[in-house]
Amino acid sequence: MKFLGKLLLTLLLLALLALVIVYVVLQTHWATNRVTSWVNDNTDYQLTLGKIEHNWSEADHIVFSDVTFGTKGQPLTLAARKMSFGLSARQLTEPSHFASLELEGGTLNLLPGSSIAVPFMADVLQLRTMALQSQDGDWSLNGQQINGGITPWQPEQGHLLGTQGNFQLSARSLRLNDVPASQVLIQGEINNNQLTLTNFGADVAGGQLTGNARRAEDGSWQVDSLRLSNVRLQTTKSLEDFWQPVAELPSVAVSRFDMVDARIEGPGWAFSDLDVTLQNITFRQHSWESDDGTLSFNASDIVNGSMHLIDPIVNLAVSPQGVAIKQFTTRWEGGLMRTDGMWTRNNQRLTLNEVVVAGMEYTLPTDWRERWQKTLPAWLSDVEVKKFRANRNLLIDINPDFPFQLTALDGYGNNLLLARQHQWGVWQGTLNLNASDATFNKLDVRRPSLALNAGDAQIAITELSAFTQRGLLEAQATVEQQPGRAFTLSLNGRSVPMDTLTHWGWQASEPLPSADSNLQLRLTGNLAANAPLKPTLNGLLQGTTSDGTSIKQQIQHGEVSSAH
């Protein structure tokens, strides 16, 4: 019996000695090399280890130093200065399930192509001063000095962070696409392909970002609240490209979004001192929908290309029927513009109740004729202005072929249909314009005025007049509303230098006299958008100068000759 007891004691001591030897050997470089060689030779993983350590002060932890881990032929998934596994009694039944896993001082790579089936899991994944790289479609994320945890951590193929669990992360710095952020805090939950951000905040572009949001399985977002304040952002993207990542999301439903005192600038566009409040609107694939949404914004300056708005104030109400423009006021080109109205969705029609333009000093863009002929976008078919008022405006065209300027331009109009079926024009309504002075192709006139009445068939110009230095020009005209734009013009002049017409395009082999004359011009032609005007012109000019000389010339197919 004593022999049996001694034998058992000897075996126990030998086993204990073996464990001690194994414990010591496992912490040697030889053992580390053997472990990494076995993993690299017998699995699809690529592993390097600097050292395996155990400290009795933390008896339930095994620490691996200088670790790299990934799948062969793919970018590394993990590089860490220290990787610590927390042990528990659960290892007896589930050896691959650890109490905790702590990663410190390295990089975690979630880029496409680096996804990996990790052969273990943990109740808690803890990150300390880690870097994180991630790519999800067009959204790229790069974070530095990240601290936080995920509970529980159950990685799956293609989902290294798992598909279930709560998380809390903080980052010293983070870049989402081209937008940098610092002092980032994110709290939330992963539930399969659903992501809930219960709270997030960051310093972004010199300002602060706070909010909460949810992402559904289909990739759509529900933003319960989002607030940006004091942002100062510069980007190299155009305005359209800047908005593109959001526009391409399946859906973004915004309960409330606030932007306070923001300054955002890109090539050819800028917003200064911008305040925005957006409520209850869903953006979906370059469109939107809402039952009772609102959008309000104001700024000190908005620049988009050649357009520069100063102190704009906009209040919109959004519904299934369309967008109600409750208020739109802005300073533009030195003047004031205001309007209100409604854009209706079913017919893409913009109806403005009243448009007022006062004190404007506006130089037309060089391609304004091309813009006038350009087809409007699909969302804007018709534009109606019920009342139009203009007061003390200056309008300039610097086109060298035919420059003009209208000074102290006033006007009023009613029921003007300025766009129909996506095409600009004057399709309906009445319009009266007058100015104190004007210059047409370097020829000065006084008190020019125009009155027209537009209908489905034609535009009737019932009054077109101006004073020259000593005389008066009066005209009437009609322009057909068909694509050919056939027109007729009847012009009469009293005590007017006949060579006035030379300044306005009348080209004759026999120069017109400069003496004051009484003249009559009858002209027809076509103002078709995509065809030259000159070959369509036909008509007759006749007049008598102050010394009794008679002038008679005709124009046929754009060519002027003497008439007999």
C-alpha cells in the first residue's frame, strides 16, 4: 500500500514537473517558432509571434507579443504589439471561447479582401490604442488610437467584428472618406445586418458633431437626430460629387438635422455662416418623400458658379403633394429678390405667387441665350409667375456682337408662364417693362418700353418704343409659339437718324443717311432656336430724310438691296 502511494505521488510530481517544463518551454523563442510554424504549415492562416508570456499576477491571461495574423495571399487582418487572451472555466467545454481578448498597439484591417474566418471568440473584445481600417462600398474609414470594446465578440466569415453585440469605441482621430474627425465617441449595437448608433459625437472640421441613427439590413438609414455646429470644411469635390455618397444610399430618413454656423467650400461653390434645420424628410436615390417635412436655412453667402446669393432666407414645407415655398428672400447682384409659391410633384410645376426684384445690377452670362434654349431638368416641367414686379434694376449684356444695357428697369406682369414642357419661353400672360435709359449696340435711347401679351398661338408685342436724341421709334410685333417661331415686325420712326438701323444689324451696300428721317420698316422672319436668323429675313425699309431724300431698300433672305 505504501508502494502504491509512493508511486502515485511520484507520478503526480512527474506530471507537475512536466507541466512546469511545458509552461517554461512555451515562453521560449523555440516554442514560439514551433507554434507559428505549425499554424503556417497546417492551416490557411499566416501567423507571426514575437513571444508568448504568462504572469502569475494575472494568472487567467495569456499574452502574445508582436502578433501578425491573416489569411494566406490576402492583406493582413491584424498586427498588434500585444494580444491578451482571458481564460475561464468555459475553456474546458469550449476551448475556442475565451473570456476576453485584448488587442493593443496595432492595426485591425476590415478592408475587402482581408475578411477572415477567425477560429475563436470571446465574451469581450477590447481594443487599446489600435488603428482601424474599413471599407463599405464608397465609404472608407480610417481611425487612429481607438479604444473600446464589443460584447460579446462572435466573428463570422466576412464579419470580423461579428453580427451581434453591443459596442463602445473612442478614437483620437478618424477619417470618413475625405472628412476628418477627432475625439470620436460611438456607442451602439450590432444586430445581424442592423446597426444602431445610440450615441455618437466627434470634433469635425473645426466643429462638433452629435447624433444617433440606425441602419437597416437593406443599407437604409434612419437618422433620429444629427447636429453639426461651427463646421469649417474645405473639399476638392464639386457640389454634386460632395453629395453623391449620400444620394446613392438606398434611403436616408431624417427625423431632425441641424447645422449651425457652418462654412463649407469646394471648387466653384461655398456656403458661409450656414444654418439649416431639416425635419421628417426621406432621401431616396436622388429623390425624396415626406408627409409633413420642413426645411429652413439661412446664410450670409451662398456661391455656386456665377450665382452669388447674400443673406438668403428659405422656409419650405414638404408634403406628398410637393414643396410649399413659404419664404424665399435674398440679396442678389446688389438688389433684393423675394418670392413664395408651390412646386407640385404630379406635374413638376413651379407656381410662384409673386416675384419681386428690386435694385438689382445684373450682368447676363455670356451664354444666356444657350441657357434660355436648354431643356429644363426632369423635375421641372412648367414655371408660372402669377405676379411679377421689378423696380430700379440695371440689366447688362456684354456680348460683343450686340451689347446692351437697361438702366432703372421697372416692370410688372401677370399670370406669366415662363416654362412649358421643360422649355423656357413666354407662353402665357402679360408683361410690361420700361427703363429710364438704354444702350443697344452702343446706341443710346431714352424711355424704352415694352408691352406684350402671350397666348398659346403667339406672343403679341403691342408696344415697343424708345426716344432717340430728337425722335421717336415705335413698333409692334408678333411671334408665333410654334417651333419655327415665325415673326412679323412693324417699325415706325419719326425724326430718327435712318442709320440707327445700321447699328442694329441692317447691312446694305448703300449706306443709310445719318440725317433725321421718317421711316417705316416691315420685316418677317423666323426665330427658330437651332437655325440662323439672317437667311429667313424678308421685308421693306422706306423713308424720307429731312432734306426730302427718299430711301427705299428691301431685304430678301437676309440680303439687303435697293428697291424700285
